[in-house]
Amino acid sequence: MRDLKIPAQRHPEKAKRPDNVQPKKPSWIRVKAPTSEGYKTTRDIMRTHKLTTVCEEAGCPNVGECWSQGHATMMIMGEVCTRACTFCNIATGKPPEALDVFEPGRVADAVKKLGLKHVVITSVDRDDVEDGGAEHFAQTIRAVRRQAPGTTIEILTPDFIRCAPEALEVVVAAKPDVFNHNLETVPGLYPEVRPGARYFHSLRLLQRVKELDPTMFTKSGIMVGLGEDRQSVIQVMEDMRAADIDFLTIGQYLQPTPKHHAVDRFVTPEEFASYEKAAFGKGFLMVSASPLTRSSYHAGDDFARLQSARLAKLG
């Protein structure tokens, strides 16, 4: 039986990779360890409902701040991913279990108990499931709508690259408020950083969401500090706008273990501000670009700003 707390068992495909030195983090990256009562309450609700969160599995640096406010990002369909991206800390391999039919109800119950106004629901990749988990996403969205009708729902999905086109249609038909799928990095780094995915497939996925439902907000994000240059980041922005993506997030890549992709450099707050200015100039309704930006960081507040920006654009 695998012990997912042991790095070599958590990432067996990385065990023989050479170690990459983990550089010391600059002052603008460091965060305090979580200790608040709000953090403990959120943790207890997650444990009681036997739910997995990407906050813990991916080692997010913002977990203390978010959980202290009761904001947890639910990760459905298990804790083992069938992909092996070199940047990611989520356990990899063949998932040991089938999809849990009771999970959508548990997620919805936790959302209700946390009193969330906005929830982010993500997942591992499940290439072992015929529809990639599309129906499971749809069931989770519907369950949250029933239990917490006042909560807005943001989903962060896999790419469904091995699925029939109907898989995406199932998810969009469930009508999440925001459909997020991260491009993660620039296309030139995909073979090393995201080998199981294809840049233009992911871009087209987001474009299709808008074609299926022009009113649905779309969102995508990338990390910087993986080895990209500024021009390649600007090109990604232009590709996203050509696909009519509304919301862009850009955050600093942080290396989970010595076996993961090396940090190329720490991008300064001033560079992030420059990226944000450039992105707004290209027509995004909403941009979040900072060292600690992650897909679901301040997602509720950002959703409110996203709605306001659309209304302002429509006059």
C-alpha cells in the first residue's frame, strides 16, 4: 500500500530524476504557518466529510490565509492523478479507486456548512475514466446548487484530452458560473513541464466553452519562473484573448521537492505589476498577477470584480 506522505511513493515517476537545488525564497514569497481557529475549523470540516483539497495536496502557500476565512478549494475524484506534470505536487499514478458516487453530496454539504458565497471545485486528471470525470463534475455542480443555491460555483477542470467532445458539453450544461482550465506555462515548455497535455488543445477547450455558452465566464492561469521569457508570456496573453478568455491569473512557480522542475528565477513584484498592466491592455476583464497568485486565491472577491467589469463593458 502506497504511503502518499513519502515523496518517493507520492511521485514514483520522479524518483530517479536528479535533484534540483531549491533556491532560498525571497522576502516577498514567505508566508506564516497556519495557526488560526478559523483554519482549524475549516480543516475539521474537510476531515469530517472525508474531502480532499488542492490547498493541501498541491502545497499551496496561501492555505493559512484562505482556510482562516473558511475558503477551501475542493479537489474531487480522488487524490491520485493520472498525469505526471513536473511542476505539480499532487500524487501521481494509477488511481486505486473508482469515482465515489457520494462525493458530490459531501462536497455540497461542506459548502453549506462553511457558508461559502463562492466555491472553487477542481480535480485530479482521471484518464482512466471514459469521460474524464465530466459527469462527476456536473453532479457536483448540481449538488451544490441544491444545498447552497446562493453560492456561485467556479470549476477548475482537466483538459479532457482523451474524451469525446460531449464530455465538455456535459460540464458546460451544468452551468458553473466560472469555467477555469489552466494553460500552466508557455507552449515551448510543455514537453518538459506538462508532457501529458497539449497547449493548443487546452486553448481550444476554453474557446469551445464560450461557443457552447457565450455568457459563461472563462478563466485560465500560468506560472512564471519556470524558464519562460517575457515575450512568450505576452504571446500566451494574446492567444488567450483570441480564445475570448475573460480572466487571467499569473503566479510564481514554487518547487515542491528537489525532484520537481527547477525554479528558474523568482519574478519580482514589479514584473508581475508589468504583466498585469499588459494583460488589462489586451482586454481581459480581470487579471490577478502577483507572486502568491493561485487559481483560487481570493476567487470570490475576484468573481465580484469580474461581474462588475462585464457590466461596465456592456454599459
